[in-house]
Amino acid sequence: ASRVKGSTTLRLNSLTARTGHHMTPLFPPSFSSPGKGNIHLTLLPPAIPSFSTLSYTYPLKLLPSTPYVLSSPPEKESQEPQLRLGQNVVADLDASSSSFPNVLTRPVSVPLVFVVTYGGGLLAGDCIDLNIRLDPYTRLTIATQGSTKVFKTPTLPSNQEPETHPISETRVISNANNPSGARIGQTTAPDFTSRQDLRIRIGTGAGIWLGPDPIQPFANSQYAQTQIFEVEKGASMGAVDWVTEGRRARNESWAMDGWRGRNEIWGIIPVKAQKTGKEPTMERRALMVRDSVILHPDGVKGGIKALLAGAGVFGTLLLYGSIFAPLSEFFLSEFSSLPRIGGRNWNPDGQPTEEDFSARQRWRTQRVEKEKADGVLWTAARVRGGVTIVKFSAAQVEGGRAWLGCMLREEASVSREFGDGALMFVR
């Protein structure tokens, strides 16, 4: 078997059955798209998450694992907020959910789904398209079983036309009459870019955590990724998006032909009918954040490696919503506590004594020393819509993994709200 533009070509004899004078296939033709996946997580009474849809096609595979059982919230935190939230549950859920209890803050468990590609990576031209929908008050953890490799882009033989290449794609684009901007009949080179597109709709009170291992692009590879989050009122999302330099042992540090990543967070605002005043039947989308990263060697002396100045991994952490509010505050607080240029230690003995440190201060001091040793650089800021963005880099992948794991384990809300599987990527 061999992949062709993200699909599979199988040289098998078709199974047929003789009906009169015609040969009829035993199995109906498939209309599914290669690399397509769908996840729809709903909530069954009283608060049990269940997959109403879980489907995928080659080369994508979705593997559900054992759900993480959430513990009951502390009594002092659960009484008053639950009553306030319970007043809005019936209005937020549709009539089919009327059997739910009036008091509902979170499900009893959090499912874990592994996103896997056959062979552990993406061949040139592979396309992964994953759609996820979380119904109100559900939670989901998305993880991978290892880094996603992006394999090299093949080169066309000099004497072969793009139209005749077995895995090429010739696109026709036009001028002002078409957004692509070229003349009618003009053809482009084959598009060998490996792609991953993710669209997530997060319902009221729901939450999702994306904790994948990093993307590992090989030399001469091309990769593009788009992640779109649509958040309803009260929804929460946290996502890690990071990329490594490739295979340093083979002298492939940032040797890819191109890497593009885009993350968007859209707020979903229900719109009531102006005349009737009935329940919302329409919605309005408002862009809260668009974060794009483009790594391309063109126009940069020394290529992407020179652009990233010795970093072996570069990543982004996005946090939004009440579930991730403690983690957001933690990153912002730790960033504000970092030593600043021109700072001075006013202790007369030069160094503070052991009694001057709390447990968190001792941890912070050790972490800062570790950051220096591993070449970790990071920043954190809260932007429009209450979204917190953390950017980080490290000299090597393991240094970045250790730093991120250190931060997440110290604050501990991710493992508490989504389970230990949410932190598998930093072990």
C-alpha cells in the first residue's frame, strides 16, 4: 500500500458477486475523505460523558483511553457557585436535556483520546482534518503517543512534468476574479505540504485540554497547521502547540523547507430574534485571538536556524476560561517574578538565608537556575478577551519539556481537572 495525497492506494482484487450478466461489488463504495476525523462528546444523565460520534479514516486514527474520574469539589467551593450556575442550566441546555439535575458544574469523568497517524508521522501531501464538538458541561483531553514526524518532500525528476507525477497536484488559479491572484490557466508546482487542520466547538461550561507531543519536521519537509477554537459562554480551553528543530543527530537542525502554524480563538455570541424575543436561533462569531507562526528560510541569512538563534524547540501555550484561570494567573505571576535587568539584591550578606524562603520561593529559585542551564526563554501576557498566551523556547527539546512539565506540575490544576494523562507529553 502507498499513500497518494493523504489517501491510500491498495492494489487488491475487487470482491464481486455475479448478478445475472453483471458483476456487482459486494461492498458499497466509500465516500469518506482520507484523514478525516469527527468527535462529538455529549453528556448523558446524570453527568456521564459519552461519545455520540467517534470516526476516522486513514491515515488518521483516534484511540479513546480510560477516562479520568473527577473528584467532588470541596464543600465550601461547591455550594454557592452550584446554586447560581444551576439557575442557568435549564436555559442553556435544550429540551432534550431536561432530565439533567438543576445543579450541574462538571461531568463525573474526563475522556482521553489519542490522535495517532500511521507510521508516527505525515508523508508529503498528507492531510489531517479533525472536527471536535463538546456539548455543554463536558470535558475532553487530547494527547498523542509521541512526536509527529513530518517526512521530507520529494523532488520531481528534471525531465518529468508536474501533471504526470504520481503524487503531484496541479492547481489552476486566476486573477482578480479569483482570490488566488494569478492568471487563468496558470499552473503551480505540486503541493506536497503536509497539513493538519483542527476545529473545536466548545459548549457552555465545557473544557478541553490539548497536550500533544511536539511536531518534528525532517529536512526538506513542508508543514502547515490550523487550529480553530470556537468557545461559547463559560467555555474553557488550553492548548500546547510546539515544534522541534528536527533530527539534530543527523545535522537537520531547522532544515525544513517551511513550517506554518495558526491558532484562532473565536467567541460565540447567541443572537435573539429582535421581533419575537424568542430563544437564540442565530449566533455571531467574534475573533478574540489569532496567533500565527511562520518559519521559512527565504530572505533570512543562515535560514531558519539563524532566525531562531540556537533554540531547539519553540512553542506556544494558550489558556482561556475559568477552568484554566488559576494556571493563567500562575504563569503571569511567575513571569512578573523573574529577575529583571538592573535588579539588585539588597541583602547585606549577598544571598538571602534559608529562612527567608517559602517553599514556592525555593522552587522558583531552583527553576530559574534550571532555566539558565537549559537555555529556556519565555514570556507570558494576557491579551484581548482574557486569553493568556505563553511563548517559550529552549536550547534542546528535553529542556523545554522539563520546563513546561515543571510549571504544570507545580501549579497542578491541569492534572487535577483533566487527569494524569493530560501531562503525558511532559514526562
